[in-house]
Amino acid sequence: MRHKIFIAFLSLLTATSTLDMAKAQSLPYKNKNLPIEERVEDLLNRMTVDEKIAQIRHIHSSKIFNGQELDMKKLTDWAGNTSWGFVEGFPLTGDNCAKSMYLIQKYMVEKTRLGIPIFTVAESLHGAVHDGATIYPQNIALGSTFNPELARKKTQMISDDLHSMGFRQVLSPCIDVVRDLRWGRVEESYGEDPYLCGLFGIEEVSGYLENGISPMLKHYGPHGNPLSGLNLASVECGLRDLHEIYLKPFEMVVKNTGILAVMSTYNSWNHIPNSASHYLLTDILRDEWGFKGYVYSDWGAIEMLKTLHFTARNSSEAAIQAISAGLDAEASSKCYPFLKGLIEKGQFDEKILDTAVRRVLFAKFAMGLFEDPYGKTFKNRKRHSPESVKLAKTIADESTVLLKNENQLLPLDAKSLKSIAIIGPNADQVQFGDYTWSRNNKDGVTPLQGIKNRVNKNTAIHYAKGCSLTSLDTSGIAEAVEAAKNSEVAVIFGGSASAALARDYKSSTCGEGFDLNDLNLTGAQSQLIREVYRTGTPVILVLVTGKPFVIEWEKNNLPAILVQWYAGEQAGNSIADILFGEVVPSGRLTFSFPRSTGHLPVYYNYLPSDRGFYKNPGSYDSPGRDYVFSAPSALYSFGYGLSYTSFVYKNLSTDKDKYELNDTIHATVEVKNTGKYTGKEVVQLYVRDKASTYVTPVKQLRDFKKIELAPGETRTVQLQVPISDLYLVDEKNQRFVEAGEFILEVGQASNNIILSKTIVAGEPSTIGNDEIVKPKNKKSSRQMEVKGEVRDVQATLVPDMQIIEKSTGKTIAVTDAKGQFKFTTGNHEYLIFKKSGYQTVEIEVNNMNVINITVNYGEN
């Protein structure tokens, strides 16, 4: 009898479960055929306040893991019947991620009341940060390829690793424009130019989205120019720089992709924390750009409103400030749980909470989590595939920059080389860069190993570390000197070192939280380089680094210099191939190198007034002005990079000479490889506004193309610039294109412009032309003595100025040390006063015995 009752009970239970399941499947938010907005609203209306708050919060691995193992009891105790917004497992291996993320997702979908899938979160700045993932070159290297297509390919490949580990949301890419090189996070940026950062960001985001991964733009807000170069420090700038420099890449990505997630920053702008800025998070991001996704806090950023910025007295105020501004999801803080009590007390409007939850749910629906929470669509993706390793090598090859190659020392001949010294703290140590899972040589190829793989078996390799990156100990330099003396050539590998996320932070000189007050090479590296140089053995310096350093002495003395930005797991094989000519270097600088720390900032797109007025650089042998003992220019400029071959540019042309304001400029230029190697050239197009209502930079990158040419091959390169990109911004952040003349400049670097052409956009002003109507030349009737002095606009006497007689073209005098002159000439002669760095002045003698001239700085 009991058995029959039990069977009947089971039948009833099964029937009830079937009905419940059918009912659940009929719920609007689970109907994939309905518009996402309808599904979001239906689900939101079913949620309690606790469930809403959980959706905008993050479960951190420390709460639910015991080392590498997921503790299901801890997960159950933490989540209960409520699904959460996000979860990560940064310290985990890739295999443990795959197992654990599946179990966590299964719990959220099958064990919580509403079954809302969770965003499984990883970092993947240059590869997933979990053991076993492919380690790609760091962002600074990727930007230096000047090949945005590689960015898309990289994130397509990273997506394979992420899916194999069970992740659907990544906290990348980082698209900050960086302006202070002391900052540790320089390595995370593509470069100092907003246009370049935006293009690479678009490609990375597209590669992820096309492969079922939701990327997250970071760090939104002015971030890359922290005061004194210190991490988390404030950024002070005007409205124009905010939008045209720091926010420009974010605008480009938001408007040109389907991005669904943005990360806020720690720091403040103009005394308002970026994570509590309604202007940034709502007025601009949502209302102006139309962003539909959610904003996620950088870890601990909301808590910092009360502990770092002191705009909030307590966690409740911090929560209100952040979520009201438009920061939707909280990570690594405990402020948002206070929202429930505030709502119950009538101190906070639940509708604001609903808006934040709505955005997170929208992203989950848009990414297909409700239909495929376990990623079955992507279950066959392979981790660390041969294709991914090959791509990592390609990016490394195309990113290394050849800075100097005196007398074609490079490439080396592996067949004839009898001995080589491999020296330096980065010679036998991998340097992957921050946000990676390893600092261990077993997970990559060191330069020493790469060279061993490449050279002839009969080549003697003399290795000596020489010194460390963080110590002033010089005891190892003698061994390095001896190695150099016994070798035909010495290759020194110096630079920097960065941490491994959540694993190893020791001896770091670069990366997040490792900022430098001085950009001279750290430790005893400079002494090591100089003492090896004194042996007389030719020295090749390879900087393996995440940021530029001060290397003016090295530039002036060493015959060859390369910079290999953190180049990923294949770095050693790549640099060996470059040193021995198997790969022709084609990287170009996306960060300018300073002459000293005191030369900061050194970015190329400065305003016309910002690199000196007097144009008279000095030295200790000959002191000058602007800088008494130096030049204000960069040591190496944005866009610079040499090759083993050579290129010639000619025939720059445009489809028109005059454009309407809604046109696009189409330009072509012929480029020929005139050297002996097949090589890749980066053709760069800059634009300069000849005259404008507001001060504009001396030049701005507007297009570039990377091409490969065989020896003797010529190609016509097509470049374009929409006239709309040449806009100005007024005091109210309103954009307008101003008619006028624009100079197109094409060349190999920002400071190496080869061809230029002026075009006209719209109808320029016709007010005046500064022409002075001169009387007809009167013929001189006699010779007379003329004297006087030349001063600049600040009344400083100008020596060494040429005075040219126009009728003969002869220099008839030069001003003396006191700026004075005296000579004999015709009484109606025209005199030309000329000196480099000054505008030329022409004046008629007109029977004047004393002529005092005022000259302005600059060129005519």
C-alpha cells in the first residue's frame, strides 16, 4: 500500500514538475523570440531587491575557492537561492577554470529562483591570465606593429582559450591614451595617439564579439596622464583634451562596435572621481554616444570614494554617488548591499537600481547567455593552439623597433659569426609584461635560448647576466666585460620587468602600481652598458621593456639599438630572427622617447607653442635657450623605426585640391623599396590645420598603411581622411568643421615628413592677406653707410644674423655678438635679414643711415 502511495506521489510530483518546467519555459524572459528589451523588463519585474543587488555585484574567488578547488558549500552559503552578476577565478589554472566555471554557471542556472546566468569573468589584456593560455605580446607591442588587423586576429585566438576555460566576459581591451611615461601602466596602452588607440580598440572588440566573448573597454575617463605619473593620481585637463585625447578612443569604439561593457577608473578628473561622474558615465557615454551596456567598477573603485577621494562619508553615500552617476556593477567593494536599507528607508529611489540591473541583464541577453549559458556553441575551441603560437610570433616580429643601425651592423651573419656575448638582466629571463599568468622561463623563450636556436653550432656563446634590474650591485659586470672581450659582438638585453597578476609581484619595475620617478635605466644597467662598450667590441643594445627609457648616451655611442616591447612567449625566437636577418624589423614607435625625465611630456601632437620659442637648443659646450643645455625635442619620435632595407616616397596626390566640408580626402603616394631585403613599411599620413580659431596640434595622425615590398617593387598606397575628422571643439564641447587650408604630410615618422600638400576645405575667409603695397623699386643713386642692431620681440640682441643685399644676393654683413652691424650699400637697396629659427625680414634702406630691426621667432 505504501509502495502504491509512493508511486502515486512520484507520478504527481513528475506531473507537477513537468507543468512547472513548461510554465518556466513559457515565461517571457525565457522566450528567445521576444525582443531583448521585453525580456529584460519581464525578468526585472519578477526580481526582489536582493536579487537585483546581486545582479550588479561580483563573487570573488577568495570567497568560494579553497586554493584551486571550488567549495560548493561556500558557493551555496554565499549565493543561496539568488543568482549573481559576475564571478572570476584569477588565481586558477586553465583546467580548474574550465571545471569550476561550469559548476558555478550550473548552480546559477539550475539552483537559483530565476535561473539567471552569471558572467564568468577573466582578464585577457594579451592572453587569458590562466595557466596554459597563449601569452601574446603586450599592448604596447601590438600598437607598435601599426597593423590593426593583428589586433582582431589576436582576440579571435584569445577567444578560443577563454571558451576552453568557460569564460564569457573579459576585462579588456585597455585603450587608454598615455601621456606620462613614468606611469607603470604605459605597457597596457597602444600608444600616445588617440586615433591609433581607437583603431586598435575597434579591432580587438570586434574580434571578441565575433567569437562569443563580451569585451570590456577600460579604463573609461581621463586616465593615462596621472599627476606625477603615480597610479590612481588625478588627471587635470581641459574639456578639449578630455574629449580629443582621453575619451576619443572610447568614442570611436562605442560608435563603431556593439560593445556592451565599460570599466570606470580609480582616479578623478577636475576634482570629481571618474567613478562618480554623471557627466562622464551618463551625459557623455549614454546620452551623447548612445552606449546601451553596463559600466563596471575597477576593483575597489566605489569603496575609494570614501577611502581615497573622501567625497563620501560612508559606504551608503559611496553607493549612492556611484550608481546615481551611472556606475552599474560593483567589483571588490561592499557598498551596493547598503542600497537595500536605503530603499527601505526611502532614502534611495529603487528606479535607479532598476536602471543599473536593466543594463547588466541587457548585456547577458545580448551575449546569448540565457540560450547558451554553458558555451556549448564554442565547446570545441582549443587552448594554446599551434595557430595561436604562430600569431604570437608574428606580432612579436612586427612590433620590435630598430632605433639605430650604424654602418649596417645588423643583421648579423649566423654562418660566419664565430663568437657572440649575450649579456644583461633580461638575456636569460622571459618578460611577458603585467596581466599574465607566468614569469617562468619554462613558459616562453628567452633571448638567450632564441639565439642558441638560431646560431651555427660552431658559434661560441658567452653569457653573463652582468647586473639585475633593481639592484645597484656591480659585482657581475666584470664577468660581462670578459664575455664581451672574448666575442666578435656583444648583445646586451636590458629594460624592465613586470608582475604576474595574482601570482608574483617581486622585483617589478613596470606595470600596474610600479611607477618610476626617473626614466633612466634602473639598477646598474647604465654602468654595465658603458663598461661593455669600453671593451671596443661592437655593442647591440636590446631594450626588453614595457615603456621608453632615457637612452641618449646609448644613442650617441652604441652602433645598434632595438626596442623589443614585452613580446610574449615567442620573444626569444623573434629577437633572434631579427638579429640574424630572418625577419626584417618593421615596428614603429607609438611612444616618443624623452632625452631625460625632465623633458616630459614628449608626445608628438603638441601645440605649436609647446616645444620652445627661441629655437636655440644648447649644450654645455654651447649653452642656448628653450633648454640651456639641451633641446626640447624627443630623442626618438612617434612613428619612428628603421628597417634593413630602404624606401623612397614620391608623387603625393589628392583627388581634389578643394573639398566640401562633407567630403573625404583621398590621397595616394608611391612607395618604392630601394634596398636589398623584402621589408614592411608604415606609410603615415598626418594633417596640420594651417590656421584655426582654436590652437590645434602641429600635426595629427589621420591614416596609415603597413605594406610589404620586395626589393625594387613600387606600390601606390591609398590613404584617406574624412573632412569631418578635422573638426574643432568650442568651449561648450560643440564640434564644428572650420573652412580653411589643411596641410597633408606623408612620411616615415612624425618628425620625418617626406611629402606634403595643401588642400582647401570649404570657403576660407577672405579677410585681408597681409600684403603691403610697396612702391616701385627706386634705383640706388649712391652708396651710403648703414648701421644698426637686431633684436627679437623680447628686446634680446640677436647675433649671427645674415644681412643679404637683395640686388646681388650676397651676404654683406653678419650681426656681431651684440646684435650690431655696419656696412656700405645703395641708398635704395633692399636688405634681407635672415637666420635659422627666426622669420625673415626684408626692408628698404630708403636713405636711412640707422636701421634697427625687430625679428620674430619661427620660420616664414
